[in-house]
Amino acid sequence: MPEHDFRYALLEPTHTLTECRALVPGRYQVTGTGGSVRVGDTLLVTLKGSRSLTQRLQVEKIRYLINPPGQWTAVASGPAFRELAILNWQVDCDACGKRIDLEFAVDAAKGEAARAPAAEARLSELGWSSQDGRHLCPACQGSQP
């Protein structure tokens, strides 16, 4: 199924999201314009309050609106956050000292214990590795034994 990119970075007036809100954890109501969205398609959307984090939503139902032309409302499933928190941490490479400003999403309702695993998962998405409390940037991973 097609993936439709509705991230803020595009800012194309004929292909935009008007609203994306959680109905219950894991289910979202999305209103947008353009894109020829259909049931089963994936919507790539920016997380509110984030500079770069996105989430993928799977369209379950869609209703096309007559007015304004091209607008639609969909119900979609995606990550289940009871209380979304966007956090920023700085992580240094233990080999070369390179620093990354890491932005990651975590379910704040799960408490402090959920932060480190969420940060490690985001680091892994960005190509960094972590082992025994040491972090290595993508450039240093190949040079380490």
C-alpha cells in the first residue's frame, strides 16, 4: 500500500494535514487535503511539538468531504501513547566524542523507566550503536574491534 508523506517539512498547500488527534491510545482522527488516500495506506505525520520525529499511521476508514474539494477525514491506527512526551538528550560518542542532540518520543505515563529504552531505540534508528553503556556513532562503529 502507498505511503503518503504529510510531514511539516513538505509544506505543500495541496497536500497537507489540517488535524491529527488521538481518539484513544493507538487510534487517531486525521483530516487532510490531497494525496488520494485510501484504506490500508500509510500516513507519515510529524509528531506535535517535535522538530524531526514522525509516526506512521495506518488508514482504517476514510470519508471524502464534498466541501472543500479534496479534503478527507480518516480514522487510523498507530503508536499507542497514553501521555506523549518529546524529550531531548545529548549523547556523546565514546570513541571520537561526536555529540548528537537526540530527540525522542516516550509514553510519559510509563514513568522514568521508559525513557532510556526509548532513547536507545531512537539512537539505533539514527545508526548509532550502544553496548554496555558505551555509545558509538556510525563512523566509529566500523573502526572498533
